[in-house]
Amino acid sequence: MRANRKNKVPVQYAVARRGVPSAAFLRRWAIGPVTLRIVGEAEGRRLNRTFRKRDRATNVLTFRYDETRGDIVLCHPVIRREARAQGKSLAAHYAHLVVHGCLHLRGYDHEKKRDAARMEAREIRILRRGGIRNPYALE
């Protein structure tokens, strides 16, 4: 999954960029047209509460506008904690979540076991092609 060079992938930083992967790195994992927004805990929580009725920040939220366009919101503090807890590099975890969000924009979901398995397999293939290990493998 590579960003279409004709479609710009804007990256918005609503947090300090320190520790966040570069826009170029994030774009590498996105397929446009999509906007990536990196947020803090408060904005992540507010969006999750407003749109998913869950009163906590989550790692990634996807907002689909039509069959190809949407926004992906990535909550940096949550992603940083998860990467540490899972023993993954921050960059690898960001790559996984950008791919995950893009697949949601393409209609994939993980509500049912079969759909989750299909989505995970696709994520694993895409990440492997980019040199990132299976994010679901326990080490």
C-alpha cells in the first residue's frame, strides 16, 4: 500500500512533533486521498466520546467521507504507551495504525472474526512489504 503520488496526504500535528514519526514516514504507509492528524489525549478522548460514545482516548479513529476519502486521527500518547507495552518500535506501531486506518477507509472492518482475520492478513502483508514485522505476533 503506497501513497498515490498524485494525491497529497496532508499530515496535521496537533501535538509537539518530538517523538512522532516524520510526515514523510507516515505518508509512506497511507493511501490517499486521506488526511492524517496526530492528536493529544484530550482531543483523542473528545473525538472518541463524540463519535463512538467511548469516554477514553483510543489509538486510531477513522472518518470515512465516501468510498475513497477520509481522515485518520492518531492519538500520540496512546500509541506511545501501546508501543512500549507491546515491545514495538514507535515507528512500526504508527505504520501499523496508518495501514489499519486506511483499510477501514477501504471498507475493511474487524467486527466479526472472519472479517478481522481478513483485515489482519492484509495488514500483515502490507507491513511485511515495507519491512515491518507482523504486528500481531507475540515475541
